[in-house]
Amino acid sequence: VEAKDVVERVEAYDLQQGCMVCLSPAECAFGYRTSRFKQEPGRWLVLRVVYRLDRIFEANLSYKALERLPHASADELRRAIIDLRWSKLPKPDEHGSAGSFFKNPVVDGDKYANLRALYPEMPEAHPTDEGCKLSAGWLIDRAGWKGRIMGKAGVWPNNALVLYNAGGCTGDEVVA
């Protein structure tokens, strides 16, 4: 589930106009890892987000690893998701992490077809309004970076999308 699917409204202070506003989801311009708030940095002070949640639980099993749980209760699904995440992510008390912040690249159909011909093992792209969304994790892994450490910054061995502190890492090392 994405925030855009459950946000009913966002109450914010518009620092440019000097007034309070109440924004609908459409006015928030939610998209793939983006929104109006990201597109207009420094303009908004978000004060409240109102969510509309369903009263009746309906499992979202669109994530491949959850397909095996079609009859799971909300609590069973929650536990499975937590276990799955901890199997792929560093534990905060063991390793500092920048988390998963890579954005899946979007390419046009021709570029996707060319890549697919070169790399038939490449995961299927997800179609979007902008084009074909590729798997950043697969690309990073394919480039040989999964599990690699440079200085004291590394790419997590169990998840190519996560940068982590391999011991005493500085922000400059992450940028490098």
C-alpha cells in the first residue's frame, strides 16, 4: 500500500503564501517516491495528515513473497512482513543504515526491449504512465555492488538497495 492510496487530506502551512492550506491527495501530486512536498522543497510545513483506512481488512498480496499467504489474518500478515523485512535489512542496533532510498529507473519501451534482449534474466518491468520501471536492486546487484564495501560504507549483502555503515563511516564516504 502506498500513502497516496490512504491519504484523505494534508493540512500544511504554506511558507511562501503565509497561510494554512488543506490539500487533497490530487493537490499533493503523489507519485512514485515523489510529491508536491518534494517538488517544492522549503515551501511546506506539514502539520497533519489525515488517513482513510478501511474498517474491513483486505490483504494486499501484490508483493511476491506474500503470495503464499492468501488466507492470512492481519496479524499473521503483519508478522510475515516484519520477518521478511528483518531478513533483508540491517538491524539498527548492529549497523547504521541509510536505508533503501534508491529509485527504480523508468525507461521507454524501446530501451526496455533492448535491455531485455541483452539480459533475458532481468526481472519484468512494471509499466507506468512514464514508461517501464526497472528493478534498481537487480541493476545494482548485476553491476556487482551487492555486498561490496568501499572504505567504511557498504551495500548490504542481503539487499542491494540498502547502504550501511560498515564501521565508523562518514557522510562523505557514503557520497563518494
